[in-house]
Amino acid sequence: DDDAIVSRFQEYLRIDTVQPKPDYYRAVDFIKSQAKSLSLESQTIELVEGKPLLLLKWVGSDPTLPAFLLNSHTDVVPFEESKWTHHPLHAHIDHHGNIYARGSQDMKCVGMQYLEAIRKLQASGFKPIRSVYLSFVPDEEIGGHDGVEKFVESQLFKSLNIAVVLDEGLTSPTESYRVFYGERSPWWLVIKAKGPPGHGAKLYDNSAMENLLKSIESIRRFRASQFDLLKAGGIGEGDVVSVNINFLKAGTPSPTGFVMNLQPSEAEAGFDIRIPPNFDSEALERRLVEEWAPAARNMSFEFKQKFSGKQIVTAADDSNPWWSLLENAVKEAGSRTSKPEIFPASTDARYFREAGLLAFGFSPISKTPGLLHDHNEYLGKDEYLKGIDVYVSIIKAYASYESKSGSRDEL
Ligand code: MET
Ligand SMILES: [Zn+2]
Ligand SMILES: [Zn+2]
């Protein structure tokens, strides 16, 4: 019943899988126990020590058909506990039925909804024709390098014969669900400036701070130009480049703060940049070298993350049977999808797409503000339960689809 379903979700949310020290083994043990109660095949794959990836399988009756994969990551981003109204690991339900927890939207909800949908399908006597895989993967929030990036390269993955993947999406403030057919590439960029130190009262050129600020001004002009395109309307947030300064570091620390009369010899800034699939990222990189971090101005740069794989998008129209099946399945569950979009952030789906699979980003969360990575992330329990029924409909449609075609090469 619904209470038990919600309790299981809360139990998963209470497992501390917060980066940078996620307790992956507890999460895997918990999901494994769920899988056992559903008689799913299960294997734990440890491609990197300490980073288990759990792979489950609901075996279909026709092993010659390509399978589909329901992916979710088990890790969550950190939080500022004092800024939350309820502790982010307590999964408290308030009197509106909202469940507050880190991961309630991103994306422990989806992982558990897959399993609950399978539970319902089994209870109804449904038997899949096509096999259903579920992966519970580590490290998505820190780039997926020891998670899906290595998983898709493994022989095991290649042997699974998967045609299409469902991965995370975003909440929708309206009635209709958002669906994503591609995503922006992440660049986590640090630029550093050096310059001669000097008396705080002296005016001179080429100080580290002045050098860094020149770059920041130029980057901010570019940011504004992209933001203007978005504000002009007609396009989505994933269709322009986003640039945000997320840290600034400079100055000489003192016991009371920072030394005020000393111009620092080093200064740096960190940017989270996201680049849409159709954008000329090589031109942007030239701009970085020439304008944003020119060696001539004593500047250097370093990428903390950079996806340099091919930016592939999945067809989201009638040419792709998986798209039509998804759209119709959501309709049959009594809901709607809005126009497919480019995911503005980044997900593990980029690795699946690069490996030649089709992939959609989808989290069945409507009428809810987007609080991924934010304070007071929550999900209403009715919305969570409704999402399970949406997955019942989707899994049923995908697992019953009998055509042998439907891989990307055939589209
Ligand atoms: C840079 S890897 C992506 C991590 C996370 N999903 C984000 O979009 O920020
Ligand atoms: Zn996520
Ligand atoms: Zn996230």
C-alpha cells in the first residue's frame, strides 16, 4: 500500500550517500534487498574499488530482443544543513505531504519509482517480453568517471545489448512533464592570474587581481550575451551557453580575516560552464586561450571537468519508436509531456549516448519547483506515487514492444 511505498522511499533517502563520502555499500545493500523481494537478477560491479554499481535484470521472455535500461545514480550533492527547514537526511514529511530530503528530486525518487513500478507490474501479472535492466550507479555528481563512463566501456555492458536508456530529467512547474533528448556538456574551469605583489596603497598595472578581473569582465560580457538570447524567448535554457562564477579565491589570510594593505600575487576564479550540443566549443576554447586566460596577461587555466566526447542527441520524433512509446505511455497514465528539450545541466546519459545508445532524460515530477542542488529539496508524496504509475505505463510499453529494430543505427 501507499504508506509502505512512501516508507521505502524515505528509507533510501535516509542513507547518507552525500558526496564526497557517499556510503555506497549501504545504498547498494538496500536496493539489493528490494531487488530480492522482486526476484530480479542482481550483480554488483566494482569497476573502481569502493564504488559499487548495482545492475538488476528483469528477464524478458524473448532474449533475442534488445533490452532497455533504467538508470539512476545513488550519490547526492552536499547541503548546507543549517539552511534547511528539516534535516536533509531525515526525509521528514510535513503536513502537506512533502518529503524533504537531499535526493528527493535528484534522483533517489526515480531509482525507487522504477522498482515500485516493477512491483506493481508483477502484482498485476505482467510479464516482460524484452528484458529490463536497472542500474544504480555511483559518482554521477562528480562527473561519472568511476561510474557510467567506465561502465559503458566494459565488456559486460557491451554484452547486455541495450537499445535505449531512461535517465534523470528535471521537475516541471506545470502539469506536463519535461523530457530531454540531449544535454549540455560541462566545463568546470579554473582560471588563475599572477602578478607582482605590492603595497595596498600603490596604483600599478598587471597585478594578479587586475588581471583576473579583466578576464572576469570579458567572461561576464559573454554570459550576458547568452542570457540575452534566452531572455529574448523562443528557446530553452539548454539552448544557450551558461557561465557562472562559483568561486573566487585571492588575498593573504590574517587571524582577523585578510590582510588589507597587501595586493596579492595570485588570484583565481572557478566557473561552471555548460555548452549546448550544437555550439562551437572549439571556438569557445580559442576564446578562452586568447581572451579569458591569455598567457600574455600572466594567466593560466585548468579544467576540473570537461566532457570532450561527441555531443549526440536522441531523435525525439516519430522516427524513433522509443519516443512515441514514451509519449503515449505517459498519455495513457493520464499525463502529458511537454516539447522535448536539451537538458541544461549534465547527466550520465551523455556517456550512454556517446556509446551509441538512445537516451531520454525523464523524471516524472510535475507541479513542483526545481530544487535540485538547492536548499529544502522536496517531493510531494502524491507526486511520487503518481510517478510510479507513469513508470508502470512506460515499462509496460517498452517491455512489450516486439520489434527487433529500434537501435540508433537503424533510425
Ligand atoms: C560535471 S558532471 C555533472 C554533475 C551534475 N549532474 C551537474 O550537472 O552538475
Ligand atoms: Zn542527478
Ligand atoms: Zn545533481
